[in-house]
Amino acid sequence: MTNPSMPHAETAIQLEHVSRQYTMGEATIRAVNDVSLSIARNEFLALLGSSGSGKSTLLNLIAGLDRPTSGSIMAQGQNLAQLTSIELARYRCNTIGMIFQSFNLLPRMTLEENIELPLRLAEVEHAERPGRVREALERVRLTHRLGHRPTQLSGGEQQRVAIARALVNRPKILLADEPTGNLDSATGEAILALLREVQQQLGMTIVMVTHERPLAERYADRLAIMGDGKLLSAAEMTKEAAQ
Amino acid sequence: MKPRDLADLAFRNLREAILRNVLTTIGVAVGVASLVAMLSLGVGLQELASKRLSQSGLFDTIFVTPKNNFRGMGRPQREAPSDKPPRALDDDARKEMEKLPNVIEVYPQVRFFTEVRFNDKPFATVVAGMPESSRNSGSFDGMQGNFFSSPTANEAILQIEFAKDLSEKPASLIGQDLVLRYAERQALLANNDSPNQSGEPSGGFSVVPKELRLKIVGIVETEPAAGYGGYGNARLLMPLATASTLRAAQVNDLRDIVRDNSTSKTTYPSLSVRAKSPSQVEALEASIKAMGFAAFSLLDASKSLRTFFSVFDLLLGIFGSLALAVATLGIVNTLVMAILERRREIGVLKALGAADSDVQQLFFVEAGVMGLFGGFLGVFFGWLLGRAITFGTNVYLKRQNLNPIELSSVPWWLVIAAIVFAILVSLAAGLYPASRAAKLNPVDALRYE
């Protein structure tokens, strides 16, 4: 097992003693408990763990959707703890892309409009948008469904659209929360293959939360395993392990 | 987010729950309509009252009398009695007043109580001479028949109530003749026994009954007699020049006789000075007072009227706003429901990079758009309601044999103010939902099913 804090020379995300606790009545729940972890640039990290282990909470902290109770998170040179809510929104808009288990496409919008949404939020010029949308859809090979609505697509196709939406602002980090959770195994595998492909094409860092260890072992560079809010291990995948 | 994107997303969201949003917008429209209808009635009534009063010539006319005149106006004279003899209201004074700025004309009041014979029946009434300028003053707008054919014509215009006394069908009177019976003043020359041998008028006069045949040329609904004083409302109007030549005995004549009248110049018991507009009356009145005459105008009454209508409009506005207040709750309800429905969507927007302010603005714009459309629709409904009330009133008036009136009025300022008010109220209604949506925790929102 390698040192979880320092796996690579160039660090995309650096977590230092990160904790996130909630108070429910008189009980204090430590969803993330003193986690330190380094994720290198262009690395594909899979966060594994049982339900309630804190992996999704950790992903939300990296996404800037939540703030840690203690500890620091450095992402692409920015200390998230020091960012204002507007700066955090800009970070989510420009630095990261997110995909979810339930795709979270807006059903009343066409694929084109769904993918355009991050461009609107980033205030990208109108003239530039159609090209960017088409480029993102080409990466997920869905250009022919441009005018369709999400409900007209299969689960796998919807997740590909969600990936296109996450990529459209050309983020440095892609965060995936159980991206294969709602898909059959073959489709799930195709999605992970696609993620791996775009990661290598675009040189992105991917942090993926998943339950499916075999898939993670096949596509991720490294597995980080969480239990009870703690990081239990963070091991680089060797070829032997992957096989 | 850019304003265009914000507007685009807001319209998209509004279209999504079209029925609910249309109903909410109609709620706003009904609120605005009730406000507009109420205020349009207030404005309409004010315009109606102002028009009637301005047609009466009361607000642009100053009534001038010599100082120490009797209290004919029903208003005590404020000036303390002075030892100096009062300045005579003669031709010199008249010419001086005519030269004052913003004066249209200065004319004596010819107004006398007399008898009219029509179809050999006697009718008592007050006759007033109308200056030629009243032709264009708006006083005779909407009259039946015509104005006097010339300033010296032997013609009469009747006030409708008097016309009804003369005939059951007032309109049929036009073209018919009536006979005016009046008392003519004839100056008494000094007799040979008196020390005054010059043959000049002695200052007294005798009264000789005379008759004059007048042709009825028109019937007017309001009493447009310029000026005031005399015996009350004049019901028979004739050209001022014609009325002046009659030398009919007037109420002040007796007083003038008992007063020391050493001058042989024509003096007037009173003069009416007409200003170009009511706004110039106050300054003109001060100038005339400075000349040494008593002057009185109804400007104070006009101010009271404006105060009354301001309060009246305010009350109508408050009642009209009640419906808008209910509509405001409708907007709050709709937007709060929208937050619940779009909770996950708000989470997605935030995950994709929307700032709290973006979400807040989105809800604000949605509220504003409902206000804008509600405002436009409401102004139209309000105008329609005003028209309906005017129509209903006029049907009733027609049955009562009265002339139709314009009861409601929607001026431009009311249209713009109502729409702006609707938008502001809607934005205020959107404050709470927008801030609630903005504060939504994205992690919770994304987890929401």
C-alpha cells in the first residue's frame, strides 16, 4: 500500500484531516472523520465503501457543495475552506463537473438545452455555445439525439448526456457519484469505459464513488476504501490486482 | 447568469406549470383590475366635477366689487374699514384691469330677476348676460341647439330645468320665441326747481316696464353663467351686449342711489375679470386688490375640492388594493409550491455552478413576470370594468331622462402606475420564496425525491 497522502508529484486534490460531522438531536454523526488523501492530476480514483461509510459526503466536500467541519481541501490550487459561497459556485462551474447516479437531467429540456445549462451559468457567449454543446455530445457519441428529451433516452444514454453536460465547461476534475448505480452491468461498464476514454483524451482527474468494486478495479487507477467515515486504505491498482 | 439567460429560464419555468402560473397571474390581474377600476372611478368623478365647475366659469373668474360694498357674496370683507372713500368701479378701473397680464376680458355682471312670458303664461326667472368669450370656454359643450348667432342678437339660451318648466319637450322650444318682461331704468333729469340747472342726471332713476322678444336658440344642461352673485342660478342666458342695452334694474341700483354718487361716469356694481387659466387667478386677484377693490375668487373652493378627491382616491385605492393583497398571497403560494417541486432542480443548478444569487434572481424574475403580465391584464380588466360601470350608469341615467356622463377615466399615469405597482408587489411577494430557494442546501436538494 502506498502513502495515501502523496501518491504522485502533481496533486489535483489534497485533503488534510478533513472531518464533517452533523448534529442530529443530541447525537453527533461523524460522516467523514479525519480523512487525509492526495489525488494526482489525471488520476482516476474510485472511492469504495459500504452505505453510510462517508464516501458521498467526501465527494460533496470535494465538489464544494458542502463545507468540512475541520481540515482543509485544496483543489486545483484553491483552498475550498477559504472560498466564499460565490467563489465556491464559480469553482463548481469552472473547475469541476459532476455526474450522479440518477443522472439529474432536467426532463423538460432537450439534450442540447441540458448541456447548455452549465454554459449559461458560466456566462459563455451565446455564439460559442452550439459548438461547445456539439463537441460535448460528440465525445459521448450522441449528436444525433440533440433535440430529444431525457425521457426519450435509455438510462445509459441519459448518463452519457450527463457526462457531456459535466464536460461542456472543460473541467479539470470530474466527480461521479455512483454513475453506474442505475444501470445494468453492461451499460455500467460502457459508461466507465467512456469515462476512462474522456479522462485520457482530456487529461482530467476523476473521483468516482461506487459500490462496484470489480468495475472500479478494472477502470480506476487507485481505490480508496472508506468505512465509518474514515479512509481505510488507498491503494494503487497493480496490473495483477486489476486482473 | 446573463439577464437573457435568466429571462429565458424564468419563462421556461413559468411555461412548465402553465395552468398554475396563469391562474396566479389572473389573480394578480383581478387585484390590479379592482385597483384600476376603483381609481378610474375616482379620477373620472374628479374630472367630471372639475369639468362641470370649470364650465360654470367659477374658477377662472374674479368677482370685483368696490370696497365697502355690501356683503353680497356671503363672505365678510376682511379689510378694516378705512376713512378714505372707496375707489369707484368705473370705466377707468375697467380699462386698468383689462391691461393686467393674463386677463382675457373684463365685463360687468348683468343679472336680474324678471318675468318671462311663454305661450301667454308667466314664468319668473333670473336672466344673465353671457360674454362672447363664453362661446369657446367649453361651457356650452354638448348643448342642444346653437350659441348666439351674434354678440348683439335678441336670442336666448335656456337652462334645461327652466326649459322643462316651459315645455315637456324641451328640445321643441328651440326656434320658438319668448317674451322677456323687465324693468328698465330711466335716469331722472334734475328738475328746474333744484339748484342743479345743468340738466345732468340727478342720480336717481325711474323704472319703466318693457318687453323684449327673444328667440330660443339653445338649451344647456349646466348653468354656465360666468361669475357669481345676484339671486342664484341664472336660467335664461342672453348675449351680454344685448342684456346691457336693456338697462334692466339690478339689485345694486337702489344702493347706488342712496350712496353719494358725485361722479357722472358710469360705475359698475361689480365686474367679472376672466383669467386665462385658473392657475393665474391667485396673482390676478392680488393685483386687483392692490388697485383698491374687493376681489373674490373660488380658488379656495377648488383647493378644497382637490383635497377631497385626493382623500377619496386614497380610500378607493386602499379598497382596491385589498384584492391585490390577496393576489400577493397567491404569488407567494405559487412560488413556494414551485420550490418544493423544483427542489431537485435547484440542487442540480447549484451543483452545476449556480450561485445562491442566480437561484434567487430566477425566482425573482418569475415573480416579476407574473406581476408584469398580471399588471397589463389587470389594467385592461380594470378599464373594462370602468366602461361597464359607466355603461350601466348611463343606461340608468337615460331612463331618468338625464344626459350620459363619463364616469370612469383611465389616464396614462394610472396605466403605468398600476403596472409598476403590480410588478413591485409581485417582487415583494417573491422575496421570501426567492430567498428560501437560494438558501436551499444543494446536498439535501439533490437527495430529494
